[in-house]
Amino acid sequence: MENLELGGDPNHLPQINADLTAIQTGLMNLVSFPTATSALAAIEANESPADAAATTAQLQTVLADINLQIQHDNTDTGATLSV
């Protein structure tokens, strides 16, 4: 990802933010909404219960990280993108 402190191009921020927002929407739909339950179940179908729980936790962690990055990018004009 772009790191503005290391010379990244700040003109890329809108596209990166748009990409992260699209990923955020997809993950929220996957882990948060009942219609996505079957999609998440399909992902976890061949996993043990422990692995299925870990998969869900990892998806939630990635979503939380993306939420924080988007929040950071929207509040700091000198944002450093480091996903």
C-alpha cells in the first residue's frame, strides 16, 4: 500500500479509499447480515468448528482494521496508508 511518509503519491488516496470501502462493504455483508450467513457457512463448510470460528474472527479482524484505516484516512489529511 501507499506510505506517504516514504514518498507515496497522495493523489492515490481517493482510489485506495474507494478500494478499502468496497472491501469493507463486502466483509460487512459477509459477517454481519443474515443473507450472508449461507455464504459464510459455505466458506467454513469443510473446516473444523475451531477453524470455522477462527475464520470468522479473522474476517472480523480484517474488517476492524479496514474500518480504522478508513477512519484514519478521512480524519488526517497527511494520512499514511499501511494496510
